[in-house]
Amino acid sequence: MLKKILHYPAKNLVLVIPIALITGFITGYFTDTGFLKGAILPLTFLMIYPTMIGFKISEAYNLTHIRVLLFSLLLNFAAIPLLAYLIGLALLQGQPEMLAGLVLASLLPTSGMTISWTMIFKGNVPAAIKMTAVGLITGSLLAPWYLWVMVGKMVPINVGQLFITISVIVFLPMIFGHLTFRLLRKRLTQEEFQKRIKPYLPSFSIWAMLLIIFSSISMKAKMIILEPELIVNGIVVLVVFYTVNFALSTAVGRTFFDRGDGIALVYGTVMRNLSISLGVALAAFGVKAALIVTLAFIIQVQSAAWYGKLAEKHGLFRDRILNITREEA
């Protein structure tokens, strides 16, 4: 019974995130939950830390899958941030904090879901692992500077403080995760770790995420009730963002790669690391920025599932490409 309760949120994200939003909103409307503000940073650490246990930092340094990796970097750190910025300017006028949240989400690509979706739809999993490692580290280093250039004139940004925030939210959990993994490997084989420990880690992370969503929404429930257009605008912006993102990544994947690499490229560029984005958004920009990241959880998970089925049904990618040698792991 306890095992089912633990895993239920991770298996039903599309359901539990709206429940956390609604519950947090109702609670915050009738009760003062300002005391929860101090819990946000520890909860963010607890959300990221489990995902870092077993995270393959070494994947950032080997030289396999260079071609698809370079295309993913070009999309993740040139095309997609520019896309988010232009969409935000057009559709989020007068909401600089929400624009900051959208841009922030666009700057932190890939997550464990990138690997999972690539595996589910039979893409190139080693390439997806590479994109996740490189994308997380690169995005964490570049995000403060991109934000300063894109939204620094609309939202005051302390680049130094932002680096500290990202270090606490990304690199500190990465270090603790690596140390935890080394301790576990002294007692368990890699196979035992994969079977006995790893399946539980995403579930712990999701529970922490739900508590963050509940806390952040409850603290600003009365503000949201006065500005319901925030949620409507956020959903519209995100639907446009993900639609164009899927279309762009698919076009690049179809043109330059076979099916395995194409699937990995799409999920390595469309999927954003929303867990980390949520923590940084709350710490650096406030609840309005966090709101658009929270809404993105719902749209991203559902659209990823729909896209995979669509790609299979209509054969969006070819099984092989002539005159191009695919790098093997």
C-alpha cells in the first residue's frame, strides 16, 4: 500500500499537478501560508537530490554522439531561448516575471524524462544520456547570463546571486548525489542499484515537487484570484512554445538524422528541466515566474506522450539516412 502511494504521483503527473495547484490555491485563499516560504529552498534541494543519485557526470566528457549532440546544443542554447523570448515579448506584455519564468525554463534543457521518453519510443538512449549531462551543466552555467541579457532590463537580476542559487539547486545536489551513489556502490552492484534503489528516486523527487507547487501557489492564492488572466495567458504561451518547439526539432531531426537519433534529438530539446527551473524561478523571480513553470509541467508531460504516439503512427522519422554514419556508443 505504501509503495503504491509513493509511486502514484510519478505515474499520474497530469492528474496530481492540477490537484496540487487547486489544493494549494484553496488552502492559501482561506489560510495564511506565508510561513511556508522558508521551506521552499530545502524542498527544492530534496526535489533535485534524488535525480542526481547515479547521474553520469562522466557523460559530459566523452566524445560519442558528437553530431547529434552539437545539433541539440544549437537548438537548446540558440534557437529555443530566442523562441521563448520572442513568444514572451509578444504574449506576456506587462508580465516581466512570467517572461523570466518562460525564458528560464527554455535555458535549462533535458531531464530524466528525456531519457525515459527516448527509451519508451525506441530512440537512441546513449545519445539522450549525453544530451542530459551536457545540457544540464551547460544550461546551469549559461542561464544567469542569458537571463541578464534577455530580461535584465525588465526584472532586476543579480547575476552573482543567481549563480549562488543555481549552485545550491544544481551543483550541491549533484555533489551529494555523486557521494551517495559511491556509498551505495560499496554495498550494492550496479544491477542491484538499478533494481532496488533507482526506481524509488523519481517518486521521492515528485513528492517534493508537489509540496513546492502547493506551497508556492498557496502563498499567492489571493493575488491569483485577482488576476485570473495569469493562468489563461500562461497556458496560451506554453501551448505556442511547445508546439513550435516540437515542429522545429522534428524538422531538424527528419532532415539530418535517422529515427533513433531523431527521437533522441526531439526529446533532448523539447523536454525542459522544469524541476530545477521551478526552484530557481521561486528563489530568484517569485511566484508569477514559478506559475508558468508549474503550468509547463502539465503541458510538457502530456504533449510528450502524444508526440511519441504521433511519431510512431505517421512514421515521422526514417529508419536510416544514406551517406551519414551514425556514431555508436
